Amino acid sequence: MKEKIYNLEDRTYLFARECRLFVKTLPKTLSNIEDMKQLIKASGSVGANYIEANEKLGDRDFLMRIKISRKEAKEAQYWLKLLRDLNDEVKHESEELIEEAGELRSILSSIINKNRP
């Protein structure tokens, strides 16, 4: 992910897409396959829950969806770290995605803090 996108729906989409492209480069070992499945689910869920938050049914629903999105970003970061630590050949690519997951978490945390009742 080269330049930063400021539209969060687009940015979360690109994060999920980049995670999917990343897993295509990994060896298909048993542990990688299971970790890749988890990463794909979590990375896609960041954006899906953010989109749902924007279609909120109320303030509490909005806050809950943003919190879920933040949780999924944290989970994606976890799977990325595992894949990084077990696959030396992709350390650089995984570091960029780990950093992006952390930035998404920070942005989502900021949204939560600004919208607390």
C-alpha cells in the first residue's frame, strides 16, 4: 500500500484486497493455510463492519459496528504477525500490512472516542 487513502471505505477495501494478494504469495503449508483463512476473514470484516456502521440504525449501532471493525483490524494484525514470523521470505510485505492494520485501528479508535455518549 503505497499512498494513503483518506476515504475509509476505500482504505479498508484496499487493506482487504492487499491481504488477499499477500496470501497468494505464501507457501501452502498446513499452518499457513489456516492462518491465511483467518486473515482473509478478519481483513474483509474490517471494511464490511465499517460500511455497516455508516448505514447505522442509531448511535449505539454505529458505535458497536465501529468497535467490531477495530477488533477485526486487531485480529488481522495478529494473523499477519504470525504469517510474518513463520515465513521469512515475506517479512517486508507483511510489515507494511501490519502497519496498515495498526493505522486502521488508530483511526477507528479515534472515531470511537469522538462518538462516545
